[in-house]
Amino acid sequence: MSARTTEPGREPFQTVNSRIAVLPQDNIDTDQIIPARFLKVTDKAGIGTHLFEDLRRGPDGVLLADFPLNKAENEGVAILLAGHNFGCGSSREHAPWALAGAGFRAVISTSFADIFKSNALKNGLLPVVVDSATWSALAHLASSGGTVAVDLSELEVRWPGGKVGFTIDSFARTCILHGTDELGYILDHEPEIAAFERRRERGEQQ
């Protein structure tokens, strides 16, 4: 698992086709996603290298061969299938930073902690909620190395022999589709905003 060199969450997201890495444990909290000692960083550069640091490594710092994301077949995977209540615990924004920085574009689970889900959407990481039957089908597919398509345009997850829809806040969807954030969205509409302000100053009807 290698960190990305570009800023996470800034590439337009239409459809992501990828194999799936499965982390089946329930209640993975944000301290497990990115331990507190790495929260001193104020930007996203390199933080992906410390994703799941204390789960991936033993006390001696050596990578654990049986941890899912350390396995060779999961190198470069862009979709994480996570256990129930993923991202619980503290509200640190560094958690989605680390996931995106490690190359993940989407996380699929049966449920997410609300604050983690909100932070993920603001940082270009797509949290997809599915039912338990779909989760099991995707886990089975992952065991055989199958590929899944997460289609944000159509709001669907597709795999050989199946598909399921999902929901997402419409504004967050627009931002992720275009690879931008709230500020970037506003700046993209700066000409329209300036024109509106000029009309308002002249007392024209809007």
C-alpha cells in the first residue's frame, strides 16, 4: 500500500472500477484509522503512509503479514469494504485524509459514524452505505479478486451478477463529481456571484 503523491480528493469522481480490500472488523474508530500522534500535520501530504499504522504494524514496527492492507493483492486497490460503524470515535478530519492519501476513493460499509461520513464527503472520499446482504456479496467477490464499479453519476455499485443503489447528499455529490470542495465550488461560480452583486448594488430585480 503506497501513498499518493497528488492531493487526495481532488480528482473528479465519475466511476471507480477496482478490486476490493476487505477490513471486516466492526467499530473501527478514527484513532485506529490514523493514530493521534500523526495529528500534528496540517496538510494531507504523506499522511496516507500512516493509515491504520497500529493495526498494520507490530510493536517492532514490522508490517504484519496477515493484515488485509499489507497483502500484495490489495496493492493499488481503490475501494475499501469496511465493517459496521466504521469511523466511530473522535471527529478528526485526518481519518479521511489518510484513507484518500492511501489511494482509496470509496469506502463501503453497512453504517458509518455521522461525523466521519461528513468529513469524508468534504474531502472527496465517498462513503457508500449498503445492506448486510450486499456487504456479504461484495466480501465474497473480493475473495475471488473480482472487480466492483462504484458509479457516482448513477448512484450505483455494480459487480458481475448484481448491482445496488445508494444515496448521497446532492451538494456533496456535485463537489465529488467535479473534484472540488465547498470553497472550490464557490470560486467556480465567482463570475455569477460578482454579476449578482453588481445587479444588487444597482437595485435591479434579481
